[in-house]
Amino acid sequence: MAERYGGDHVDFRNGTFHGPVVGVQHVYGSGMAPERSPLGIPLGDLSDHHALQFEVHEALDTGSGEDSSPLPPYLYRPRVDDRLRAAVSGASRTSRMVMVVGRSSTGKTRACWEALHAALPPDWRMWHPLTPDRPGAVVEALREGRVRPHTAIWLNEAQMYLRPGERGGVAEALQELLADPARGPVLVLGSLWPQYWAELTGNRRSPVGTLLEKAEDIRMPDAFTGDELRANEDLVASDLRLRRAAAYASERRLTQTLAGAPELLRRYEHASPAARAVLEAAMDAHRLGDVYLPLPRGFLREAAMGYLSNEDRAALDKGWFDTVAAELGEPLDGIPGPLTRARKRPYQEDPSYELADYLKQHGRETRGWICPPASLWEAACSENLYIPGKETFARAAQDRLRYAHAEALHRAQNDPAGLVQASALRLRAGDRSEAEQLAADAAVQGRTAALWELARTELDGDRTAARRAYLRVAELDDPSKLADEAATRNTGEERAQLIDLLGENGGVGALLHCADRLKRRGDWDNVRRCYGYVAASGDRLARDTEWERAQWEDQQRRACEAASMGDTAELKHLLEQRFDTGCPDAFLELAREAVASGAATVLTRWISPVWNPNAREARGTPVGSGILDVAAESGDNAFLDDVALQLTRQEEWEQAVRFALRALAEGGGVTGGPRVVMAVERLVLAGRIDEAERVCRQGGGELAAWLVRIHLRRGDWDRAEEEVFARTSERGAATLEKEGAARILIRRRQRMGERAEAERLLRSLAGTDAGSVPASHELARMLYRDGRTAEAVPLLTPDLGSPDVHTWMSRVLLRDDGTERVARCLAAESDGDDLGRVFVLLFTTGWFAELAGDPQRSATIHRYAFGLGEEAAAAGLEELVCGAPPEGDGTRGGIDAETADVLREMGRLAELAGEDERALRLYQRLSGHGYPVPDVPMGDVLPAYHPCDAMEEELLGKRRAELTPEESERVRQAEGEDTDAVRLAGTLVWAGVLFYENGRPGNAEVLLDRALRLGGPRAVPHLARARLAPPRDLPGPHPPIP
């Protein structure tokens, strides 16, 4: 017979349909057993009047009577609708899943509704699973095969079906449906808010993540674009609802305005205290409990009380809630209220209320950091909420440290999973007795996880309670699990306790199973313990373990012997085997044998993050912490240093310092090294100054400089100075290297303007040899910068033979402000020992000033040089060389070393001035008396060889092509020989570079070309750059030489 069809989603109880009639179906008597009808309604039978049943938002009511359709005209958006309709249309060929992702009230559901009608034939069926509950409806229908081909499954608000807290199996059932061609084609069409999409796709390995990864997701924008509104102008003008929405919408958010979002927000913000309390209680319930069913009246009434002030609560009357609910449910301007009364279900006694979608989302966005009052948690415990809601409420309370409420909510779940969580909370609170009772209640209902955890925890404390818990769990669960538990404990003592418990109460099979697992871990003492209980039981399966233990030890011995001879393959294999079995004792025992065998390097695999990305996180495990202690026992300096490097890369500075110091100690004493210095730097940056100081006091070298830095950071100048002088006294020298302790202290004084203190320190250190830069040199430079030339020059005059001092004095002489006073001081301070060096310095510097086009400066310098009488002395020396050599112990061929130095420099100057005959005559006399032809001090400070670039190579090739065969042969010989020509070419290169750097490329080219002809290969790149420089007139003004 024909009956009214109440729809697939409406309860049919006591002969009554609880919903609108949208079709006709046949109802058969109990004596007939027809095939069950397919689910869903043909698309051709659905009109806009049915859209609200599929949860399309109701648009605002204008009250004008012009709204003949429940839905306003659809405003087409090509950027979304084209893609959505193409995806839906593809379901006609093959099964697929399409998910529309967007915020609340952006038009997701309406777009899906329109796409179904536009892209699928009218004979396709549309099914919206709702009863008995949404997830259950899907799982049950798919299991029974009631979803036929050509069906669109409508999963609006898909998080209600797919979230982990809901009934399981939906994702798996949908995957099976979509993967089975025989059951298709079908379309799974759903919608999600962005935060739910992110949550559900976060774990791609989960069933839900796998399902959604295969789905086509289409993003719904929050607003229309200007072009989209202009394209729909005629439709907007044709409907009063759209006209009002366009007029009132902000930022072109028409769909939100149609769904009443601005009005809902206004009503919430301007609500009375009682109404606002009810709305906020509902927002928090949906936010924290993820409750998607309507909220019961009793829950809202009790929860809202905590959101009111004492004064507002006192003003409430007996029927306040019903008054507020009626106020919030009243539509305004055709827009439904923020809290509407839901249709009453048959099993509900009190009415329930539904919060507007827009306010649900608004609550999540604005109240995320607000912890609700106790009334919300208490109401959740007392009311008959949907069970997953209580579980989520409990997790939310626990996350917010509301442990008492969380425990009450876990208990109220009436589920063994809730009892497990409640037991964990009682154990955390220290109430072991109640925790054990709750765990036991959960175990009786099939969940033994809490009892296992309780037993493991109590094993470290109350052994009697642990024994009681293990016995109970073994009684309720498989005894072999107790054997597995015994085999996996970290320490041998814990394993022994569980084996004793197993031997007293377990079977032979469990003991043998435990023994087999312990063998693989190398715990032979507990293997014997297991077999002892087996033998005591009279079982003949007890095995002789001594032979197996001997085999185990022999294998380890042979592996260590091979490793000591360089073959570590077997040892590595055994270590990996011990590590994989999860037995720290056996692994660390073998590691110690590896260190004793001199094969400590095999342990790097478990320390280095290259081999073990989780090495740092594993430090808290027995293996992770023990492996460092074992490695530290090694006496291999290189291995210890490598471990320090690996720990430094992992930023484990304390351990890095420990191994670096060990490495340095094994290497013959702690003097500072790159690993230690790096670790000290990091300790200082981390603010751990005391630890850094302790490390620095154990070493020297760069650590001494860091110790001075630490004192200065604390503002302790006296201790910093004491440290500098202590180090100087220990080594007999004050170091002023770039990063040396003394230099750090002095420069810090200078930067703070304490030049007198800096001078005092330098004078205290000036009497010692001072590493790469003597303290006297640093003092002289500082005095010169202060204008105290007369004090500075005497400090440097004895060291004019030093290339650094010679070069520095030359540059000072060539400065505008230094020529006169420096030259005067040099002339005044020179004596018999320094006379030759001072003359060479003044003469060469004056000659360079003349070449640079500064004759006045040249004349000033030469005046002081000749004023020393060196010109006459030079002539006398030359005559002395030509004559018979006098007798003397300190001479070689009649010329002492000082005289030879002067003649040597005069010959060089003659070369440089182009007087080759005079230079040759001087060098021949000098060589005839047994002295080699030397190099000038400037040769030591020539620029390093600079590789030619492509342009320079081309120029060099052209220049070599211009050389005569004799010149080419001379260059070739000079490049590989240390000849006089090479030394002279070096001086010309230095002079040429000096001209080039001061803007005189023409002068530079002349000197560099001559150097190249003399066989100076270092002239090549500089000559190339001089020829590439823009031409300038010679001579002319030029910048001062630095």
C-alpha cells in the first residue's frame, strides 16, 4: 500500500512521521520481506523548497511578500563554481570525493546544492545521512550495501562524520566505496571549515588523512570580487533580499549578510547580561566540547550561571532562562535568532537549542584564550550530552589544568576509556588506591591499559602495589603479556622482579617465551632465572643455557679482537644487534669492550646526528646517556675530539666541553683548542659565565683571552689585569696577538677613553718579547697617535730592521703631519748601532716621495738623511771595500756586519735609481768579501701574488709576445730561481704598487715593466691593472700615501 514518505532522515515512531513529506513510499506488512529501497531522493524530485532540509542557510526575510522562493537567486562566481561543477560532473564517469572548504556563511552549502542540480542528471539520488547519528548512518548504510550507484552522499559539516572523536569507521568505509568500481559511480560531496580541514589533513597516514588526500578540495572565498558583483547586477536588482544584502554588506560579503551574520553579531554584543551568558556558554560548549547536536536546556541553564556576576545572578527570576531563550530565538528582519529552539527528538524530555553557525565560528576566533567558569564543566558532567562531547570536554579541562573537572568528566562517560583516563589523573594526584580501583574497573570492561601503566609506575615505588597490579592484569589479560613486560624492562633488577612474579603465578609457556626474548638482549642472568622456574615446575623443556652463553661471549671476544686489528664490521653488527633488541645493559657492556679494544670510533654512530638524527633526544634514555660515559673512558685523542665536534653540532655544550678537555688532556695537556673555545663561546652567549670561567681556568692559549673577556664582561678590570700579567709571568712573554688576552684588555681601555691605563699596561709589558706584535711597538703607535712623537720614535728605532717597523715608519714619513717631526726624531735618536738603518729608511723614503711628485717632502727627508753624514760614510766604505781588508775578529774579509748592511742598502738604492754600474761595483766588492747580496726589508712586505683574471691573462700574453728571446729566457729562469734580478724586481714591484695605489698608474707601469724584464713574475697582475687604469698626466697632485 502507498504511504506518505517522511524522508530518509526522519524518525518514524508509533506510526508518526517527525518531518515534512517529500515523496511517497510503500510500507509493507510484517509478513512480507521485500528488498530494501535505495537511499536518497532523486535530484529531479528536489526543489529549492527542500534545500533547507539539506542545511542550506535560510536567507533573511524581507517581510514584503515578494519572496516567492525560499532561496534568493544564486550569484554565480566563475572562479569557484566552474571548478566545483567540473568536479561534480566528473562523478558521472568515476567515483570521487569533493570537499568545499570555507568559513561559516560563505556560501559553501548553496554552491554544492547548485552544482549538484547543474552538473548531474536528475535520476541521481541525493542522500543526507543523519539518523540514528551522522557517523553511524554512514557506516551502517555502507555496510548493508544500501548506497547504490549514481548516489551523491551529502556530508555537510563533514567534521561531524570524520573527526577522531566521532564513531570510527566512516573514513575506511568511504575509502572502500570509492575504490570499488562495482559500487560506483558515486559522489561524496562535503563542506568543512578551514580549521577542520587543517586538523583532519594534519596526519596523512590516518584513515581520514588518506581519504581527504584523495579528495579534490575547492576553496570558498569570504567575499565577492568587484567583477563578480558587476556580472550579477541584474540578478541583484531583481531580488529584494539581494538588494538589501548588497546595501548592508561590508567588504562585499553578501553571503554572510544573507545568512544574517552582522545582525547575529549585533544581537550578541548588545544582549542583556543573562542572554549574553547563555550565548557564551553555548559558544564555549561548541568550542571546547565540539558538541554538534543541539544543547539541552538544563545544560545551558546551569552552565550560564558561571558567566554572570553576583549582582546579575541575584536579579534573575525563576523563569529567566525561558524568557532569555524566547528572546534569543525571535527572528528579526527575517533573520533567525542567535539561539533557536531545535526540533524535539522522541527520546528527549527537555527542549534543546541550536547556536547559529556564525556565532560558533565567532566564539572559536574570539574566545580561544578564555578558560570558562566551573559551571560549564559541572553542567557537562550532569547533563546527558552526546558521549564524544564529554570526552572532548574532559580533554579540554585537562589541557587547562582543571584536573578535578577532567576526572569527573572522564568518569561521566560511562566508558572504559574514560575510566582509564580518570585512573591516570588519580595516579598523577598521588591517590594510588583510587587509581588502582578505576584501572581495575576499566580492565573488567576490557581496557587493561590503565592497569598496566599503574603497575609500571608503582614498580619504582610501592613494590607490593606493583605486584598486586601485575597479578590482577595477568589474571584479566593474557599472561604472555606479562612475559613481554618482563623482557622489555630497562634494568636487570626490574626484569628479575617480574620474572619472580611470573614464576610464582605464570605458566611454563610464558617463562620460556620470556627467556627467548631475554637471550636476544643478552641478559643471561635472568635467562637462568626463567629456566630455574621452569625446571622447578618439573617441565622437561628446561634448556642448558651455559653453552649458549659461552657462544655469546665468544662471539663478542672475536669481534673485539678483529676490531683491535682494524676490522670493525663484526663489532658494528653486534652493537647494532644489541641496540635493536632494546637492552641497554648488553649494549653498553659491548661498547665498553669496544673502547677497551681500541675501537671506540664505532660508537660514533650512536653519538653523531649524521647517523642518528634523534641522538640529542635520546640523551635521556639509558643508552643515550650511558654511551657518552663509555666514550669518555677512551684514551683515543682523535676520537674524543670528534665526539666533542659532534656534541658541539648538537649544541650540547657541557658534554662538548667535557670531551674537548679530555681530548686535550690525552693529547698532552690542556692548552685550549677549537672545540673548547667554541664551547666556551656558546656558554658565554647563553649567559652561563661561571661555567665558562671554570673551563677557561683549566686551559691556556685562546682560553686565556676568553678568561680576560669574562672578567671584563663582569666589569672586573683588576682581575683582568692580574690574569694578563699572570699569563705573561708563566710564559715569560706578553702576547699581543689579534685575539690575545693583553690586546683585548688594552683595546677595551682605549675604547673607553682610558688611554692612561692602556699606556700603563703597555709600558709594563714593553720589556718582554710579545708574540707577533711586541708591546713596545703597540705603545709607540699609541704615543704617535697622541702626538708624542719624541717618545714613540726611540721605541721603534732599535727594530728598524723589522719589515713591519720599516714600512710603518715609511708611511708615517710620507704623511703630511708626520714628516718633519718623525725625521727630526730619527736623526736625533740614531747612534752608531742604528745609523745605517736610519739612513736607509730616510734615503729610500725620500726617493719614493720624489717619484710620487712631492719634491718638497723628498728634500725635507733627504736633508735629515744627509745631515747624518752618511753620504761621506758611504764613500769611505766604498773605498774601504776597494782597499786591503783590515784585520779583526768580527769581520769577514775586513768588513764588519754593520758596514756590510750599509753597503748592501746603497747598492739596492743605486739599482733602484738606475745606476746599474755603481750598483754592480758595490755588489762585486761586497760579494768579494764573503757577504751575500741581501734583500731590503721592504721585500718582506710585498703584496701576495694575485691570480690574473681573463682580461689580465690576455694582456699578459700580449706583453710576453713583445719580449725579445733573451728577455723571455731571463723571465723563464727568474720564475724558478732565487737570483739577484728577482730580488731587485721585487723591490721595483713594491714601488710600482705604491704608485698605482696612489693614483699614478703611469709611474707604476714604468717600474713594473722594468721588474717584468728583470724576471719578476709578481709584477704581471699589477702591470696588467696599471695598463687597464685610466691614463693620467705625470707628474701631478696625488692623495697622501697611507
